[in-house]
Amino acid sequence: MNPELDAGHGHARPGTHVSPRAYLTHDLPAIGGRIKERPEDFLVDEIPLYHPVGQGEHLYMLVQKRSLSTIDLLGILAQHFGVPKGAVGYAGLKDKHALTRQVVSVHIPGRTHADFPMLQHDNVQVLWAEMHTNKLRPGHLSGNRFSIRIRGVRPTDVLTAQRVLSRLRSAGVPNRVGEQRFGMLENNHLIGRALVLADFDMAARELLGPCAAYPELNQEARRLFEDRRFKDAITRYPPGARTEMSVLNSLSKGMTARAAFMRLDETVLRYYLSAFQSAVFNAVLDARIAEGALGTLRAGDVAVKHANGAAFLVDDPTAADPATPQRLADFEISPSGPLWGASMLRAAGPADELELRELAATGVSPDHLRQFDLQARGMLEGKRRPLRVPLIDPEVEGGVDEHGPYVRCAFELPRGSFATVVLREIMKPQAEKTIDAIE
């Protein structure tokens, strides 16, 4: 993972590996360009896993939102229906700087949508509503369909984009976890790492202290935190910085950093832990691409079935079976990487050695994970994530509109996969900040 030393804290600072060491389409030229110049340039349609049955206590709605995060949307709906935020369900988080459509649910026992006034909000539109029997939960989606305009390019760049998408359709999309997971400071994984190591003072410094990479972001609030002027620091944060203000509020009351983090919603803590897992996964993915092993299986690998997510250890007969290459080509199965946790199915042989090496590069060991699991059971669920996913029904077109020339790329990805990974292969940006996809 090539960690760098943070002189201020004296700890390894592993990277996110959002920007790949090498592109899968490295032999095809970059087209450059920009995305998300306006919400209408980044369209996302959620593909439901199932449809409401027309009865039950949960109101399902297909909601279109513009320039809003999913978390903001949930707050708006909770306020409109007069329910706690926990009564509002969603299947997946959607980009903020985009025009997105997703299904949400609201628990309203004994009532229907006819019992409420129409939702009036400039950035939210309800497209349909129907009752169902259960709450919508994260993961209850099949995938997402994207339609994205890349600006600052020539319409003729559509030819290169087409070649890239054809390659990805055949080989699969590297299932890299995108920049949304790592936050505005690109350090959510470092907060998660500190939580695993029970170093809560470090977690507080990563969350609230000065940031060398983004020194201008909430600069005064972060300086006040370093001066231990916690109450003053709260007043310098924008209203949306709920996690930062919560931890600062606890610290201002004399609580320890551990107590301050333990008061956070479990969903927030899980998100930081997920970011840590994701950074290690991305590093393993980079190593597998460098080895030319993204779409191959060897004895000791853990394979994943795309149909149901089931994972199994690849033995010698399976690796040597003549049917295995065809199963890979058909995207029936793929090699997987680790989302580390104490209960995760481990690989064997060289694959396990690689995964252990990338974990060790963060300063975390399997023993640390086991100890964390004893203290916080269920908070760090280990599982396998496929190293590649299929690119479904890609489309490309070049054009010009009132905002200038563009290349539009449309495609479907399974749930949990990031469109910005596909765009990076097309655009091949030189700096991570070129693609802004912060949730």
C-alpha cells in the first residue's frame, strides 16, 4: 500500500487507492474532461430489487432529487411525514451533485399517502407512491443506471470512449471503491483505522484537526480544535457538519475522545469502518491488476458468485477445471478481495499473503480485528467483494448542446459499484481531485 509517514502524528497514513496505480485500459488514450458541472449532467436511476405489493404499513416512493445527498433527503421526508428519521428507509446512497431517482420507504402504520399533503420542495419530486409490507433497507436494490456527460472534450472523443467501454464490457470493471466513501478530506479510512486500533485521540485529530491535504477546508474550526477551544470550534462549522459538531460538543463537556465517538450514531461509526476496509480492498485490487489477475482464478483465491454473492475457496481441481475460464468469461464467478473483519472467509496461499501484506501496511493485524470484534461485536463484519463487476448495456454518444461539446456515457452497474471508476478509465485524470464525486 506504500504508506507515508505523517510527521505530526507518527503513524502510517495509507492511501485510499481511489486513483489506480495502472488503468485496466492503460493502452488506450485519455480523453480528459470534467464531470458534474451541473446536476443534469450526472443522472442516476436506481434499479429496484423488488416492487411494492400495494398493501402494508410502509409507503414506498420513487423520489427524484437534485443537488441533495440521500441523508438530506431522508431528513426532509421524516419532517414532512412527521416520523423519526429511523422510520425512513433507503436502498442505497446516491450522489449529491447529480439528478438522481431512488426508492425510499416511510413507516406510516394505519395511514396511506392520501392522508398527507403533497410534498413541496424545490429539489425533491415524488414520481409514484405505493404501500408495501417491509421497510426498505440498504442493499435492497439490483443496481443503478447512469447517464453521464463528460464536458471539456471533443465530440470525436466518443470513439475512444467506445473502445474503453468495449474493453470493460469484456474484461469487467475493476470494482474499486470510489472517492465518495472517503469523504471530503479523503481520510474516513484513517478514522476507521484509528477506531479499530482503539486510538480515539487519533480518530478525533483525523476528524477535527488541521489537514495538510486540504488546509483551507474549515481552517479556523480546525485551528480552534487544536487549541482545545472546542465550543468556539463548533460555531465555525457549517450546519451540515453534524458529526464534527457532535464530537466537539462532547469534548467541550469534558468527555474523553472515546466517549465522544461512542455517542455517535452506529451508522456513522460503521461508515468509517467501511472506509478502512475499502482502502485495503482497493490496495489488493491494485496489486491484482498489476499481476494481470483481475479476471483469473488460482488455487487459494476466494471466488464470488455474481448471482447471489456466495463465496467459496478455490481448490486445485476448480482452478484446473476447463469450465472455470468460461464461467469467468460469462461473469458467473469472479475473484474477490477482502473487506477485512474477524469473521471474513480468508484466502489461502499467495492470495492470502497478498491480502495480509496490504492489511499490515496500515498497521492493523488480524489480531487487532479479533480484539475489536470482542469489544464491538457486529460493527466490523468481514466479507468478500468481487474484484470486478460486469458493465451492463453500455451506450456512448458525442454531441454539442447550449453548454458546449460533450461525450455522454450510459451504463448499468450492480449495487455497490461506482460509476466514477468507469469514468476514470475513460478520462484517465492525472490528479485525484479531477473527479469530484463527494456525497
